[in-house]
Amino acid sequence: MKNIVYIATSLDGYIADRDGGLDWLHSIPNPDHSDFGWAEFMAGVDALVMGRTTFETVCGFDCDWPYNKPVFVLSNTLTEIPENYQDKAELVSGDLPEIINTLNKRGFEILYIDGGKTVQSFLTEDLIDDLIITQIPVLLGGGSRLFSDLPAHQAYELVNSEVLLGAMIKNHYRRVR
């Protein structure tokens, strides 16, 4: 069983700009339309757990639903999944270890954890096993941070590092327990 973060940040550690925008993610030209390992990563996960804000952001994308895996939306305020997405996502709430235990018992053992507040909550509970972070060479100067204060030190080891398009750095870290 494993909980993995796969995300991009700016050089100054933001995952969205001050307005929640993500346009900066495409600031490096990608003429060959590489997915940078995204399809391979998604093939290795059983389901996604994302926060309400991330879910609402994805619902606002001008494209088809981007996931072919079950999506669980973590929210204590959302009462139901919008009608257009009820066959694509399921609402979950409560204690994170209990939610993870329930999902694992349902056969979802490798979980992709997405969304700033959700990642921060999982880190606070020490529930993240791998961090795969692609750093994009832009300074946003503000916005939504990936990391927040933690109750205790957490050590990670570098599994792999690769340069993408001669500009971005993709680092894969594994939790040392």
C-alpha cells in the first residue's frame, strides 16, 4: 500500500498562482507533446484522492474528464458530487487514516494524492510514501503552496532525478521510515 504525490511546483514552491491559475505549468515549450511520464505513472496507481478545490478545478478544465481511474474527493463541506460527475468521482470525508484504510480494503492500494491542502493534510498525518515533484523554472511570488508546517521532521531519499526539456527537474523522493 502506497500514497504518492505527483505534482509540479514553481521554483518558489507554489502549485497555483495567486488567482488559482495554472497557465504557468505550460511556460516551457513542449514541441513533441511529451507527457513526462504521466501515462506510465497513472498506469501504476489504483485510484486518486483529491481535495474539493482540485476537483472543482479539474471540473472547470475545457476537456474531457482526464482520469480513467476511480477518483475520491476529500471534502468536509461538499455534500454531493455534481450530477455531471457522479459517475466519475465519489465523495469521502472523515479521518484520513480511516479513509485510506477503507479505500485499501476496497482494493485501492496505490493512491495518487493530489491537491495542495490534501497533500498538506496527508503530510501532517505522515501518510505520504513517495513525492514526485517536477519543478518548473518560474517564480510565481505567491499563490498556493505545496508545503506547510509539519508537526515533525520527515526524511526522504532521492530515488530518481531527471531533466525534462532541458529546463524542468523531476525528482522522485521516497519516505525514509
